[in-house]
Amino acid sequence: MAEYRRKERNVPDIRTSSRKYYTDGSAARQPKEVVRPRKKTEVKEEPRYEKRVSTFSLRYTAFLVLVVTAILFSCFTYLHAQSELSAAKNEVNSKQATLVLAQNQTSSLEDSLTTSVDLDEVYRIATGRLGMVYANEDQVIYYHSTNSDYVRQYQAIPDGKK
């Protein structure tokens, strides 16, 4: 390691050599400016600023007005459609709420009717007072309709069992 330090001492230090001539304060030497005479060919003329011509022509302005009008029209149309859609959604929601309320009322009325009718009492009155009996197997006629929703009352029922 000592050998390395010896070699380093022989090499002049750049940092210390630049500090030799540096003096702080007002006593520092002022560097002299080198004044070079200008050649006449090097003199550049300053650009002349002419009055700028308006870049907006009548066509361009009309085009801009047309585009802005189209954009505003589409925005108002969109907002109108959006408000109609929200009004329709509110109406659907209110009608659904009304439907749910009506279904609940119907269900509660049906339950109250079902609980108020005693089927054993109905059977006793039908067989006792009115003399009704269950139908025999040979008295039952099965009818298959293509439309299962209803059967017309005055239409002839076909004969035979299926």
C-alpha cells in the first residue's frame, strides 16, 4: 500500500493545481474579454414583423359554427332522451310496486277465503241436504282440448273414452 501512495504523490493533482490561482474577494483578477471585430458579412438583419393576416376565413368560421351547433344539438338530444328514459324507468318502478301491492292483497284475500270455508261442512251439506253423490267411473267423460286455457260451453263434447 505504501508503494501505491508513493506513485500517487508523483502525479500532479488536478484539483490542487486549479486552486493555486483562485483568489476570493474584490482583489481577484478580472479576466479580460477578447473583443473580436465583426465582419460586415456576419451582421444579420433583424426580421421585420409584418402585420399578420387573419387565419380565420369565412369558410372556416362557418364550418366551426356548424360543428359546434351539431355538437350542441346532439348533446341536448342525448339529455332529452336520458330524461325520458329515467322518467319511463320511474313509471315502470311505480307500476311494479302497485302490482306487488295488488298481488299481496289478492293473496291475503284468497288466504282469508280459504280459511273461512270449511270443506267438511260443504261435503256434509252437499250429501245431506242436497243429496249429491260422487260420480261413478262410467259417468266421467274425459275431454282433451288442443287449447288448455278454456273450453267453449256450447260446443259438442265428443263421445267415448280415451
